Amino acid sequence: MMRLFYGLLLGLLLATCQNTSTPDSTPVEGNEVHTYQNPILAGFYPDPAITRAGDKYYLTQSTFSYFPGLPIFESSDLVNWTQVGNAMHRREQMDTDGEPITRGLFAPGISYHDGLFYVICTRIDRGGNFIVTATDPAGPWSDPVYLPEVSGIDPSLFFDGDSTYVVYNSIPPGDKPLYSGHRTIRMYALDRESLKVEGPQTLLVNGGVDLSKEPVWIEAPHIYRIDDYYYLMCAEGGTGYNHSEVIFRSTDVRGPYEPWSENPILTQRTLDPARPNPVTTAGHADMVQMPDSSWWAVFLACRPYEGNYFNIGRETFLAPVEWSDDGWPVINPDYEEVQYRYPTPMNSRIDTSLFPLNGNFTFQDDFDEDELALHYLFMRTPAEKWYSLSAGKLTLKARPETAGEMKVPSFIGHRQQHHRGSISTALEFDPASPEEKAGLLAFQNESHHYLLAKSVADGQPVVQLLRAGENGMEELASATVDPGPLRLRISFDGAEYAFSYAQADGSYKELIGGVDGKYLSTEVAGGFVGTVIGMYATASGRSSNNTAAFDWLRYTGNDAVLEPRGK
């Protein structure tokens, strides 16, 4: 439970923070109060799960069919995060060829117990639920051990003395739903040595908080043992606008579990959709306790730029937790709206020397390292290495595979993390045919993406903007360019994208502006992922020995509601 003095102090500190951006520090009794910005991980980082190991915290999220899968982030204070690895980092662990980009790996859970890290997750179409382990969170992680008896999604592990349990979302009793969205929370005991389930399955929650009200999609369960109770925290309402977090408790790990009369403990669904700078769809939470006895929750939420339109996916947020007088946790106390600013846990400072993951920032990768940075993503799992890093350049082979297929194209991308910003690169590419194209790809899914590319038409080099459509790629704009290097830039501002190019040392020219950005939104494209933008080369179904070299990649994010990191 929280100590009374901490609750009073936190209430005082929160009073200095509003839903819009606030100064970095405010004097309180002569002391400087440091704040952090939400989301703590901006862009496509959904379904967060967290654990504590000694004086460090570890965080992971869903990656679906992107590779590597399930990033592992490390922090000593919950606000300064560094990616140290990926739980699924070898083809032997996951092969997602043939899977839509929005399938693959669904919501993971992460745990630490007795010197070993565990990640449990669902391969939604191939194999179901599995566990991987590691002694070092940076890896290597083990091959997956599958749990065929665990039929469902959103698994997590709970360690209770000598006992271990798998808790997860599953089918309604008898697989006979009483209404659409009727689900249950179930549990198995797990043998830690064999990683096999044992004993009977236990039904913990049927439907949700109140079955008579037909609650939908009870999921993402986590169990915590705190004092005399086992607390079961779950998401409810579906991962869209009606998303919420609810809490149950019991004096026995197998129940029965009593829901709190004041549920939900987190939601944004009751707020005015027209409010300024809304945070929506908050839910799918996990909690962790700090050394000062305070509790904090990570959860997913969205930042739409208009209505329910957002291109950047579901993001990871952090908020404080307080406990009611009768012993129930409440996420985001003192506010209805999730805040963009809170005082940092234990008043830690923001470390601006780390690779930026939130706030407004710019970074440039000059490809001077021997390996790709951990923030990059491939579409599905490569079977061969079709890229190289050498002499300060990233070189991609122009292979037959395209972004419209459920294969592994020559693409290396970075998440779009802001509504307003740009991404640019310098390209060296000499196309030999109209089928050969290389440049920047803004990818939401196989049927919703834009390609700003250098190619050739009528024997002349050109820069093109192409859009995936029902009949393949359609050209929206084109311009003849001189032979030689070309700089390309994609700029985005909510629902509008602009595509520009520059030759040699010349200034950028806009190829086309005012392009429909909603086409890349989840609302239009569907699915669970966010837009990923990066370097791409293809021969459009033909064999080719050509390559495209990228000299650097520069990303800038500048959302109005956010501020530069550390301010």
C-alpha cells in the first residue's frame, strides 16, 4: 500500500501538471520537481508489459509480424528507457513468412523470477502461446516452448512462492458465447522446470465485471499478490475507443474474484471526443512497485489528430497509481484525462543523452556502425541477409519481393512516432528498368502504403510517388531527375503528407503535397500496427543484381502538444 505521506506529496506534485505541456520543473518547498512526457514510448509500441528485476525495470510490447519481435527496454527509473534487445531475434524462434503484418506476435507478458527472465506471448496463427527465457534481458533468448493447452491470447505469468501460474484470455464457458465479445479469464499452474502446464484449468472471470451488462473482451490479465489479497487486473471493452482497465481481488489465487464497485480504474471513453489534445483508448495496463513503495502503471493509449484518426499506432503511457481507503488501486488519480506530463518517479531527471523515444526530437543515423540499431524493423523474418553496412552506407539489394506481398521485401524501417515531422535520406541508385525502384516507403499494411522512389521511365531517371491500390501500385506524381545521388523526404502533418526530393546539393522540391494521410490511419487501413517508414528497394517481381545505397536516415518529430526532450 502507498504510504500516506507519499500520497499527499504526489497529489501536490500532480497539481502542477495539466493535460497540455507544462514547464519541466516547478519549485516545491525549495526543491526542483522534474517531470516526464507521455507517451514514454512514442509511436507503434502497443500492449506494454513490465517487470522489476532488482533495481532495474524491463518493458516489452507487441510487434505482430515485424522482426525482430518483442523489444526489451531497460530503465532504472521508469522514464529513461534504453532498448537492450529483442526476445524474438532469430529466425529459428519465429518465421512469419506468409502472415499479414498485423498478425504474428500478439500481446506479451514479461516476468523475472529467481535469476531468470520470462517472456510469454501468443503466435496468433502458428503455434499459439509460448514462453522464451533468458538470464540476460539483452539476450540471447531461448527457443520458444509452446503451451498447447493454453487456448487464448494475452498470457502472463504469476509467481507465488513455489507455485507458478499462466493467466490468459480465453473462450466463454462451453465455447457458447452469450453475446458478441463474450470472453473469459482462465488460469493453469505451470511447472517451472519443464515449462508445461499441470493440473486443472481454473475459470477466474466470466465475461467481465458484470456479466448481466454484457461486457466485451475481458483480456490482458495480470495477477499481483499484495498484502492479504490477490489482485487480478484486466482490460475490458475492446482495444478501441471503449477500452478500459478493471480490477478484481480474492484471498485465494484461484478465486472467487470480487470486482471493485468503482470499476473501471482507468478509461477515457466517457470524455468529450472534441476535447483538445485527446488521449484515447487507454487500457491494457500492467503495474510495478518502486523502492519507495509507490506504484506505477504502463498502458496503451492513442493520440488521434482528428476524430478517431491516428497513423502512429497505439503507444506506451505511464501514470501513477494510488490506493483507495479500502485497498483498491486507481490509475491516473486526481484526473479524468490522462496527462501528457507527470512528476517523475522519485524525482529522477530526464537523461537527454539516451536515444530519443519520446517528446520532440531529431536523430540522424549515418550508418557508421557494424550492426543496425535496435529500433529498426523488418517486414517479417529474413531468411538471408540482403543488406550490408559498409563505408558509412546501408546498401539494399533490389530483390523481386514487394511491400504488397506477404513476404520479406528489402525494407528496413523506423516507426513514425509523431503526427508532425519528417523523415529523409540520401540515395545512390541507378535503376536499369521501370520495375527497379528504391527510396522511402511509408507502410501501414500490404494494401495501404506510399512509396517515394527513384526509378526510370522512357529511358530517363525519375522520382515517383506511388500508392498501393486495388490494382497494385498507382502513380500519383512523377518528375524527371538528373542521374546521380538523390535526397528524398516524406513530411507529415496529421492527415496530410508531402513528398519532396533534391538533387546533388540543391534544395528540396515538392513532388506532391496534400496527400491523404488518413489512408495510413488505423481507422482506414484496419489492423493493430502503426505506420513504419524506411528504406526500400525492389525489382517488382523480376530478378535483379542491382543495389541501392543509403548514406543516412534523418528523423524529426515536432508535435504541438509535446516539447523537446528534457524540457
